[in-house]
Amino acid sequence: MPGGPLGKIALAISPQQPDIVLSINGQGLYDGNRELIGGVVTFRDITDIAKKTSELQKLAQYDELTALPNRGLFTEQLARAIGRSQRKGAPLAALFIDLDRFKSVNDTLGHDIGDAVLINVAERLQGNIRIGDFAARWGGDEFVVCLEDFGEAGNAAAAAQKLLLVLSEKYEIGNSEVYATPSIGIALYPDSGEAADRLIKAADLAMYEAKKRGGGRF
């Protein structure tokens, strides 16, 4: 059709300016006999739009304070991990972690100190799980971890024990020393649930059992 668009694409320019994103629009030029005689190509810099879109997507999937995945992204990741576990016949576990008496940290030392502790918890989680396993902030002082392909069921308990010890170590925040112990619940796939939400719920219930028994345990 005369005047019809030839096409429209987004193009990232990489040699010197790797962050520039261009929108390219092509328009055909036709003579009186509707024969294509040329075309006009226009370029529009949409770098800012692409960057803002990427930032919005990140905000929707990651926790702003700790930069860990949020509960929505974790649930999606866990669902995919369950699919891998089904195909490979490999074990999988979800861990639900809650800091004991964390409210008292906020009440006595302030929310800035409390936030700093949560950031430290996220860093310790990231630094003490295996490559391939993943963690997220579920909300408040609650965190979740997925363990994949860990061999015997007892190895999931060993991983929980390691995280228990690591998260119980002293937190040095400015001039303050903060101590916080976690309660950890473990749910194994498929015994505790075959869907991501059921597995997380089972791990949450197990965590409350640990908390009812005094906390600082899994």
C-alpha cells in the first residue's frame, strides 16, 4: 500500500554507546503508478523510556530495601524450580525464615537500625547459599530460600543449620551491636506440597512451629 510502513524495531547501539536504544521506523515512497521508488527511515532515541520501563519492572519484582527478589518473583522462580525438580527427579526444599522478636529491635533502636539489620540478613543469605539456590524477602522480617538438588533430605536440614548459625551472629550497625536469632521452617517437595504456594505455606507453618518452641531453631 502506498505510504505504508516498512517496519518498526528497537535497536541497541553497542560499539561506543552501549546504553543507547533507538526506535527505527521505515516508510515507503511510491510514484504515481504505485511503484516503490524509495523510502524514509527515521530514528528516535528511546533510551530514557527503555530505562524507565526496566526500572519499573525491577521495582515490581525486587525488594527496594534489600534488593532481593520479592514474594511475587520468588513464587515464580520456585514454580520453575519445581518443574526442574519434576523433570530431573531431584529433591527441592523451601525454607521460611523469620527473625525472632525483631519488633523489639525497631522499638528500642529505631527503624534505621532495623532496616540495616534486614540488609545484613539479605547479604548473609546471599553469601551462604549455593550457586543455583536462591533467596527472597517475603515481607517485613521474613525471608524465603529455595534449595535445589541437595541429595539426601538431611542435607536440607544441614543447610538450615548453617543459615541458623550465620544469621544468629552479632550484627554491628554503626555503634550498635544487635543480636537476632531466626526461626526457620523447612518444607520438602513433593511431600509438603506440589505447587509453589502450597510449599511456601507448609514452610511457613513449620517456621511457626519452630517459633512456638522458643525460636532460634529450625
